[in-house]
Amino acid sequence: MVMGEFTQETDLLVVGGGPGGYAAAFRAADLGLDVTMVDTLAEPGGVCLFTGCIPSKTLLYVTELMHDARRSSEMGISFSDPRVDLDMLRGWKDKVVARLAKGLAGLTQRRGILYLQGKATFEDSSHARVQNSGSSHIRFKHAIIATGSRPRPLPGAPFRPGGRIMDSTGALELADVPKRLLVVGGGFVGLELGSVYASLGSQVVLVEDNGQLMRGIDRDLSGPLLNRLGDLFESIHYNTRIEAADEDDSGVNVTFGGEIESKAQRFDRVLVSIGRLPNSEEIGLENTRVRTDERGFITIDRQQRTTDEKIFAVGDVTGGAMLAHKAMHEGKVAAEVISGMASAFDFQAVPAVLYTDPQIAVCGLSEEEAKKRGIKVRTTRFPWSASGRAVSMGVSSGMTKVIIDPDSQRVLGMGIVGREAGEMIAEGVLAIEMGALAEDVSLTIHPHPTLSEAEEEAAGAFLGSAIHILPQKK
């Protein structure tokens, strides 16, 4: 052992302090294990808290307020056009993050978890080195890898601190509001952050390399959002790729390929959101029996076990849907299995939410996926134009749909587009997990007038018992 180093013994080493990591550490500590958590950041929270979910949703809520202020004149209330104080907005975002970070740090301490800031590298299946101001060794009985993922850059155009070609982290720093912003990628991150900057005043151009935004989302759900983005963005171009992006001190010269007409354009900034790469490199996996697939994602089973019996993995580094709530549940499963419980990641529905305005929230089987897999389903829809609450709020373009097995009447999927969709999708998740029938949802009394009663009405449409729309033909 090198002079100045010490060996820390622990029941469980958690490498990574994001949602998957801290959920695993907290659950394991609650189950009586001695836990050490290591992360490169000074406090737990990970990308989600510091440079992802929380700051982005904070800004999206602000843009929602701005949109409401602008459209309130239709209801007889007039405001002057919203003005943005970028320093105050940045300060509010940072204040939200700091408050939540303090809460997580307090929970870590009160649970008796040893938190170490540093980079952990596995030396074998029982030992890891933590490189920090005073390097140390850790001997563990089990370990959980929760190192997450990082944004994928454009080929030949790496991200650099303060650069004009930004990943989501750079975009959330709000260095300025660029006059002209290019967003590369029509997934959740691109649409959310593109919406933020467009609401703040940027002229946003979005390019997608295939013919559809929001892949995996049924087109009837994406329609209302596409209509909104058509007004909010300067332009949207499909089947368009980036051939070159040359950055200088004042902007980025971009050369396009594909269907876009203007092949060379200049932008003040470029936001790249074309996927994420697993953080499975340079953590010493070669010194263990942990194996990865051809893309670098760690291979696991339903109990989050890797191919090394002492090491588990959770969250983005394992691939699949890269969602914080999925990582949290995986972390809890890993901690429970290590503690001797018969636990497994056995979920029928993992919800996904696009926090634009309008929001889109989905869970379970989509109509598109059912067609691809040859699964017989019946889909019922309730348009929010028939919802008293939606009409009174001025958000009647929304819709709630339910995908149902026509024989068993079980709810297989749900999709919602409209205000607060993310808050309501949990009912669909619960219905799917419990094996609920359309009748169960329809007979559940929802308060009136609310947006949530659209779920009751959509399920009732399957039975022919919906009140505020005419019976649908079977």
C-alpha cells in the first residue's frame, strides 16, 4: 500500500451518486448494510440534479409561465410582454439545485453513509481505489456501478467547456440567449431545451436525421406538440444531417446534407442532442469479470447482477431507457438483492414524459408498437375539447388515449398530450401494473372538473359509457 493511503472496508461500495446510485445507497443503508458511496462531484445528485432533469425542468416551468402570460389576453387579462433577466433566471435555477443537493447530502449523512468525492477504479472484484486529495483503497463485499452516461458529440466536433457547440450541460448554463440556435436531434432533450431557448427569444432551427421527431411516440400524441413547435421554432428539417460544424469565437458554420435547401448556414450556438454514451470506460472493469456489450453498456440480469457475482450495475450505464426514475428503481432492486431479498426489476410499464408545452406522457404499450408486434388492441381516445377543465384553462388541444386488449379488456398502455400530462400518467402505470381492466378505470370516480377525468372517459369509451363524447364504433 502506498504511504498515506488507507483501506476502508465496507459491505457495499456504490460507484456513482446519481439517482440510481443514491437510491441504491439509501435503500441498502435502510436495510442495515454499511455503505460507501463515491462520486466525482462534491455532493450526491449526479447529472439529473446538477446538469439534467432538475435544471431543465426548472427552466421549462419558467417558459410555461411565459407562455401563459402571453396567451392570457384571450381570457381578458393583459400583461406586458414578459422580459427575461438572465442573471435572475440563472440564479433561480441554481437556487433550486442547491436546495435539493443540500437535502440529498443531509439524507446521506443521516443514514450513516460514507460519501467520498473522487474517481473510483476497480482493482479486482473486491477492491477499488478512490483517487482524490488523499487516495484510498476500499475493500468491499459487493459493489454497484451507477456511473451513468454522457452526451454523444458530433463526429469531429467534440464538446469543450464554454464552447459554442454545446451538449445539454452547456445549454443549461444559460451563458446567453443566442440570436440563432441550431438544435441537432429531435428527441426529448432537443425538443425540451429548444423550447426553452425559443421561449427566451432565440430563433431555433431544428434538424433531425430521419422523418420523424419523438421516435417511439404515437403520431396522434405528437401532433399537438408539433403544431406548437411549428409556431415556436424558426424551422424544422427532417432527413437532414450535419456534414461539418466549424466553430470560431463568434459562432458556428454548419454544412448540412439531406433534404434541407440551404446547405451552409451560420449559427450563434449549436445544441447537440443525438444520444448518450455509457460511462463504462476507465473504471477498471477489465480487472473484474464484468462484461459489456458492443456499445459499452454493462450486461445485467433482472436482478441487476453483472457477469461478476459481487458486482451489480444500475441506470444509464446498463442501457435501455435512460430515465432517472427507472435508475432509482433499479438501484433499490440491486440493494435489496444484495441484502438477501427476493427482488427483481419486473415492471410492466416505465413512464416517459416530454416536459414541453404541451407535455407528452406515455407508459406501457404504444399503438405503433402493438402494430409492429402484431398484438391485437383497441385504442380509445378522449379529446380534451370535450373536457370542461381543459377548455376553461385554454388547453383544449390535448388528448388522452388508452390502449386496451379487446378480449381481456386489460389496460396495456396509455398516452396523454396536454398540460400536466406528466402528473397524470401515473394512473396509467398503476393500471397496467395491477392488471386493471378498462372497467376498473372507468368505474373509478374522478373529481370534476379535472384533467384527470379524461382517463375515466377514455376508458369508458371502450365500454360505451363515456359521458362527454358520443359512443365510439367498435
